Amino acid sequence: MRNAVEDLYTEDLRYLTPTLKLIEGRKALIDFFESIRALIAQVQVQPLYTWGDPERVIYQFCNTERRSPGSGEISKAHYIAAFRQVDGDWLIEMEVPALGHIVGLPSAP
């Protein structure tokens, strides 16, 4: 988890959770992800659309499915991530999550 956050996010990151809690900085994001890791047995991400200008920002729309350990309960969510190229690496600049179904966009298979 730590390596993924350090590889993908800049130190001055701001991450908005699905419950609209603002998280700032890599350490806070690592702590947030670690706190929910025990609650999630499996996460699947399905990228659906990617668009933008590679010289500026690339956007990606994804569906996610999370399976809870024990109960097997499945929750679905969607998010749009904005990627910006910094020193030759693509970093997540922003993620905007949305819980539930978004009208007009296809669901994951």
C-alpha cells in the first residue's frame, strides 16, 4: 500500500473520500487505506473510459466492486481520476468518487 501511494501520489495530495472527508498528504492517505484494508477482502477496478490531452491531463472513468470479508457483501462505486505527467511519471492528481449507479453510464460487466 505504501509503495503504491508513494509511486502514484505527490506529497501535497488532496484525496476526497466517498463520505466527503478531505485527506491531505501521503501519510494520511496511507493511514486511510490501511484502516479500510481489513474491511475489504477484494477490490476490482474496471477502467471504462479514458480521455484528455496527454500533454496536459488524462482522465479515466472506472467502476469498482468491493467484496467484504466474511459476509461476501458487494458494494459498487464509480470514480474519475485525473492523471498528470510529472518528471516523466504519471501521477494521480485528483480522484472524484461517486457511490451507487450513475445514470447514463454503463455498469461493469
